[in-house]
Amino acid sequence: MSTPFGRAFLGLVRAEARAFRRDRVSLFFTVVLPFLFIVVFGLVMGGGGEAVPVGYAGGSGSDGATLERVLRETEGIVPTRFPDAASLEAAIGEKKVGFGILWDGGRLRLLYEASRFQENSAFEELARGVVTRFDLARQGASPAVALDEIPLGNPAAARSFNEMVPGILAFSLLTAGLFAVSGHLTSMKARRTLDRLLTTPMPPLGLLLAVAVVRLAVALLASLVILILSQVLFRFEPTLDLGKFLALALAATVGMMGLGTGIALLVRRPQSAANVANIVSILMMFLSGVTIPVELLPPFLRAVSRGLPLTYVAQGMRHATGMEEMSAGRFWAIVLGCLGMALAAFPLLARYVVRPERR
Amino acid sequence: MRPALSFALAQLRVTLRERETLFWFVLFPVLLFVLLVAIFGSLGQEGTIHFEVGFVNRDQAAGEAGLGRRIEGILEALSRPAQEGKEPLLHLHRPAGTENLDVFRAREEEAVRYGRHALLVVVPEGFSAGVLDALSSRPGVDPVKVQVFRRAGSSSSGFALLILKQVIAGVDQAVLASAGRFRPEEAVLAETTFLGSPAGTEVRYVDFLLPGLVLMAFFTAGLFGVPGAILFAREQRILRRYWVTPFSVPQFLAGFSVTHAIVCALQFTLLILVGRFALGAEVSFASPGAALFLVLASLTFLAFGFFVASLVQTGAAGMALANAINLPMTFLSGLYYQVGTLPGPLRVLLAVNPLSYLADGLRRVIGLQGAAAPLWLSVLVPILWIGFSLFVAGRRLSWDVGR
Amino acid sequence: MDENGLLLRVTDLRKSYGDVRAVDGVSFAVPRGTVFTLLGPNGAGKTTTLEILEGLREPDSGTIEVFGRSLRRVDRATKERMGVLLQEGSFEPYLKVKEVVALFASFFARPLPVKEVLERMELTEKQNALVRTLSGGQKQRLGVAVALVGDPELVFLDEPTTGLDPQARRNIWAIVHDLEEEKKTILLTTHYMEEAETLSDDVAILDHGAIIAQGSPRALALGLGQETVIEFALVGARPEDLRELEALGTGLSTHGEAVFLKTAAFTATMERLLAWSKARGVPLSGLVVRQPNLEDVFLSLTGRRLRE
């Protein structure tokens, strides 16, 4: 690094680092947004596995006692007794209980709050189980056939929050790379800073490397922060494979620079490139299995997710943090795929950087 | 009157001519609406979810009459499409003809472990015999179990498991009934009622989402539009040109508020049209209660915008602050989804967030949900916010760049 | 009721920002129908003075009498009769030219017709153009249009031609002449000497927040005496050279290599100067003979030039 090129390169890296601190959009998407996601979703979903409070009423008589016994024996619910239907309905409306069961001597009324759709399907499932068991118990029977559930893989992944953190890490890496080009480089081009830099002996590739180095460093730092926060605040327990993690982080960041290149080349106005990158990030967030699982998407959106880079990077990141099992071949294929995107894009990017700005 | 209205018209022209404003305030809520409904609206509906399930029946001794074969039959039925052209619920993977069961099972287990398949169902050897034993002995004996391998942490595995639980429960009932232990005709009648919606039926996501998105659009206009317009105009000394004429700050504010109201009306109209004609929403805003909440929301976010503008010096800082506030406030408010029970610190944020009260109140008056909080509270909190915002903005907001 | 036909009188105006005294006891009076210019280099306090008169700032002390009323801070009724061209200021980039003028017209009780104002500023062709597409000169004309649309009696023009090309500058000067003919009262600030000389009836020279000289341009220049100025460049002048030259006339000022020699007896001084040059073997380059101007006044008062 003592050659003139080396010194110039270091100088560029320092300048890029300073520029990044001032680049609010990139800062926001790479550090702030993922952090906010972790906090928000962590607090909203991090509690996974807690028992559902269930209200019931009409428990007089032997059937009533049976209902009470069945409810208490059912896993995953915390039964609360209510004196009458009215107070039960009020509690449901005020969301003090997840749902309610009313026994009027002849039939069971299952009461749900209409607007709780996310949870209602799970509640209905629990209710069905209670009804079945109640049916059997009322007739003095007990089940002859049952299910033995055997989980495969890391049991820590059972918490949906734990599944989500690697996805958010992947998102942070993606945006670091994406906005490095569609945002930072494009704005440098618009402000003619790029032209000035190019009059120096530094080849365009040197500039790109400097940008990549800085953005990668920031992405790694952000990932570290996210990992630590998740562990400290929300009991996220990864089994980190450092080698795989770093390899994926590097490949993903430069690969996403490739995606950013595509946007920069397609969108004429440099200022619009950042907006397009903005939208692409948000779309990918929803459709890549980071926020909701891909299997739950409707078929045509599922197909879309198969074409999004973030889908694969998120999977790879889940594997690197020990949340998901994956064959070594598949993992390294993902890494190579990202590197391939970068290699294909860099010559195009270098040409973009040098191309004179059209007025 | 004339200067304020004239200014309102000019400001409206400016807002509609800036492409970026037009996109984020008008088009983006619509896009988000369509996207969220496409994703979440069809959640769990038949024909949209689909699972790969492996099946091994080791209960060969019982043959065609065995319970293992029965379970297989049910799963086969579920792998046929429920409706013409729709995907079936399951795709069943079974060992080919003479394939070694252990080899097949190992491969299937790996498929589940790596997430390619949702479940592996294994009916153990001697299953039917075991069940017969259980039926002939006294009640209370442990049930015989079917093994189900699932992937830890995978929601799709979890969903598929729910389906399988129902299958097994059905088989169990049938078996008990045939042994005389259970009389299906005496099974209880279970009735489902959804509280809070007028017809007692489940609320559709698109109807739930629409008021949330209208509020989100108003919020965006207030949070980004107001500080943006004021701060940049002040910075570039556009405002200064006004202050050397008889045009006063109160007139400016009046005109500005009119423009904001018109933008909100535009957003509302567009979302209603898209919701009603493109996405099949049925919810109606044609009531005095709904009008009250919409106007209240528009005012709250206008005031909030002034508040945010008064906190910073430059336009760039204003936009950064708006971005930082936007996500927590909209996500912790029940705009897009229901916030169930939240832990301590977040509950405080939820309790302070004007968006949650407005969303709650609006959904209440248009008949989408029951009473989570008293209605007067849903009106009071936003009014308090308006007061607070205007108080702070009144003291801090300067209308000209200082030296 | 204007006393003595004065439209505007400023008395002992002061404004400080921390330790900096931006306006330090400024007093002047502007009769109706005249062009009054505040001349001075950047940072002299011209703009601050004007901002106080426009109502953008409140003075620390001093009085303002305008339209016969005594005010501490310029109020709305006064602004109805004023028109202002700001030194720094923009219009909404996405408004059309005619929309801007119409908007400002709506601020006044009795505005001029928008079409008429546009025609007068030669902006009719550009009336449908967005502000962001205008050139510097066109934006300035728009600024003047906006200053005039309220049909004001008193017009403030703060640095109206700064940054404009010569043609645009002459256009603005023509407009000022027209305004003068319409008996409007104009308060102008500038750091261009020619502008002050060409346009003004009265000039006040400001430096460091205070008026150091005031009068008509001719009177100020003549205040230097019935003298001619001989200007030339001298490379490598030694102190004794300058002493010798000073003795040739009635006064000497220098600025870098430029030498300004004042004299009341032009012919005699010129002969002696040429003789001196020949005898010393020192060439006189860029020799110019002229009447004293405001630049010279400023230089003699402060030792600095108006435009550094």
C-alpha cells in the first residue's frame, strides 16, 4: 500500500467512508431500517410460543365440568372462566382473550373477534382441537390414534422471530450493495463529482473497489450490530458459521451492486435511480420470505419470489446462522451466483462510471 | 380570503407538478394497497397454498384394510384439486413400486430437513394392530401414534401439520365410532360467530386494510409533505418573497391547510376507487362518524407535519427525521395488521400513537371491529396531539432563515 | 402627510449580530420621486438596512418614518404601498411565470393587471414557462415584475443586477429609468459604481455599517475637488518613487500596482509626469485620464476598492 496507486486508493477509501456518513438514504436503509425492523418485529413477534388466553362460559353441570377439564388439559391455552355470555363477548371485543367458547347445554358457540384475521386461523385450529376432545370426553372416550410430532433441524428456529433475523441481515446486506450504486454512484454522477475523480490517474475499477470496500465494511458492521442486538434484546441464539457468513456477506454485497448497476443503467435520471432502488427494496422485503414465508404467497407471487436475489441470500443467511439446514452444494451455489452477478455487472458499471453525463 | 385561496391554488399546482410528490403521496399508497391485498388477502385460502408431503406406510401387515391405507386414502383425496384449475392442497410423494422403504424414508427426511418438502408422514409397523389393541382394552390407554416429521421453524411445515392433525382427528373419530366408543350422532354442534362485524361473519382483509391505508396516505402527506414544502421553501428563500408583501403567515397557513385537505381528498378518492372497483372492497365511508374521523386524521397529520418541521433547521434533516419516524409509527399502530398483545415498552408507544386511535375509531364507526377502547378516547387523543403539535410548532417554527 | 415631500426617513438605525455591528447609526432621507442608492462593498450593511426597511428584521434602535407614519417595524399597511426585489430569493420552481405574478397580485388590494406587468417586463413570451426553466436574467425580470405588480409608490431594489450579463443589466437600468419617470420612489442597493452613477439622484456610501459619504454622484465626485484623476500602472514602485509622484499633483492613492494621481492643474502635472517617467526610465502603462468617480471617492475614504 505504499505505492502511489496504493496511497491513492486508501485516500479514496477514506473519502468514500466520509461520504457514506453523509449519505442519509444509504445510512437509513442499511443500518436504521433493519434495526427498526428487528425492534418492531422482535417486539411484535418475538414472544412466539406463548399460550393463548381463552375465555369460556356456561360451565355448569357435568358437561360444563368436562369442558373445563378439557380446556385445562389442552396445551397452548390459558383458560379463564366468565360468568356469562355478555362479559365473555366484552372481553373478546377488548382483546383480553384470544377467543371464547360458550356452552349452552346443547351446543358450543365459538366466538372470535372479526378483525383479528392473522390470529383467527390459529385460534380456529385450537378451538377445533378443543371441540374434538370435548366430544370424546363427553362420551367417556379417549383418542385411539394421535400424532407424534418430530421436529427436524434447529429447535431454536421454532420462534418465527429467529427465522426472521437472518432475513433482515440479508436485507441489510442487499441494500448496502444496492444503494452503493443506485443512489451513491448515481448521485455522484449527477453532481459531476464522478467526472472530477476520473480525471485523476485512478482507474474506474479502483473507484468501484473503494466504494465496494466501504459499503461492505458498513454492511458487516451493521450485521454485527443487528446480531448483537437480537441476541441481547430478543434472545436470538444463532449458531454462526463465520466462514460461510463472511463469504455470503461479501458475495451478497457485491452481487447487489450488480443489481444496482442494472437499475442505474435503465433509469435515465440519476435521482430517480435511488427511488427505484427504494421501491425494489421494499418489494423484495415482502416477496422474498423475509417478512412472510414464501409458501404462504399466492402462486404467481411465489413464482416472482423465485426470481428475486434476496430470496436466496435470505436462505443462505438462515443457513449460515444455523437456523436452517441446507446442503453445502446449494449454499455455495448461492454464494457463487451472487459473485457471478457482480462479475457480470462490474464491466458494465465501469463503463457507466466513465460515460459522459447527458444533459 | 383571496390571497389565502390564491396561495392554496398555487401550492396545489406545485404539489401535483412535482413528479416525486405525486408518486409517493398518490401512487405509492395504491401500489401498497394492491400488494398487501395480493399477499395477505389470500392467506390460507384454498387453492393458494400447497404443500409437498412425503408418505411411508410401514403397516404392510394390515394390507388394504389397514388404517395406514385409510390415512393414505384421505391424503390422496387432498392431493386432488378442490376446484377446476386450482392447485390441490397437497402433493403426495410415495415410494415407487419396489423401492426400499428405508432408502425412501431417509431421502424424504432430508427433503424435509432442507425445506424442500413440508412434512414426512410415517405410519409405523404394527399400527393397525396397535389401534385394535387400544380399542379392546379399557379407555385411558395411550393412543397409538403416527409419526410426522416437520421442519423446525418453518411456517409452511406448521400449516401442513395443522392439516394433518385434522386428518388424524377424523380417522380417530371414525375408528372410535366403529368400535362403538363414540357416537357421532351425539357429537356436539359447534357454531362459529365473529363478533364486531355487522353480519357476524369474518371481516375481509381488503375491507380491514382500506381504512388503514387511507390513514397511512394522510399520514404520509402530513409527515413528509408538510415539512418538505415548508423547510425547502424557507431554505431557498421562497417564503421570504412572500413576507415582504402584505401576505401574512396566517394567510399562508390557511392556504397551506386548504391544499393539504385537497391532497388528502385526492388520496382518499383514489384509494376508494381502487378498493371498490379493482379489489372488491365493500366497506362504506358514507357516514358522519367516518367523515369525522377522516377530517380529524387530516388535521392531526397536518399539525404533526408542522411539529416535525419545527424540530429541524434544513429540508434534508426534515426528510431524515420523517423517514425515521415513519416506520415505527405506521407499524406500531394497527394500520396494516392487527397489533395483538404487545410487551410493555411497545404498548406505551402504541398507547401514545395517534394513528392507533384514529385507525381504531375509524374502523369502529364503519363497522369493522368491536370496542377495543372507548370511542371518545379515539377522538380525544388525536385532538390532544393537534394541540401539542401546534403549541410546539407555534413556538419553534421560524418563517425566515436567520442570519 | 409627508413632511418636506419625504417619503422615507431613517434615523439612527442600528442592528448588531453578536459582536458584529451590521448597521451602525445609519440615517438618511429619501424624497418622493427620487432614486436613492446605498453604495458599498459586500458586507457593508446595505442588505441588512434594506431588510429592516422591508420588514424582515427588527432594528435594535432607531426610527423609520415612511408614508408619513413613524414605525418601529414595517407593517402590513405599509407593505401594501411597497414593492420589493430581494437580493436572494427564489420562486417555486414548478409554478409558471404568469401563475407567480398572479399569485403575488392576489396579495395586494389594488394590483396591476397581470398581463400588463408581464408585457412591461417582456415576459409575455415566457408566461407559460416553469420558473425552473428560466435564465438568470429572466428570473430577475420576474422578480421585478413581482415587485411592481402591487402598483407600489416605494420600490426597493436590492442588488438588482448582480450576476447578470451586460445586456440584462442594461435592461434593468432601462426599467429603473421608466419607474423614475412614473414618479415612483426607488431605494436601490448596489456595489457597482457605474450603476450608482447612472441611476441615482442621491447616493449614500456605506462601509462597515455606517454612511461615510452622502450626496449626488456628481457632488460626491466633485467633493474630491475640481480635479482630474490620472490613472496608470506602475510595476515595482519604490517608496521614494511614490513620494516624488505625490509631489506632482494634489493627492495620490494606490491600489496594488494601480496609481491614482489627482491634480487641479492637469496640463502641468501631465508634462511633469511624462518627464519623470522618461528621466527614471519607468514606463507608465494603462494611462487613463478621467474625471473622479465614486470608486475614487470610496478609495480615498477607506483605502479599499468597492469591488475587491
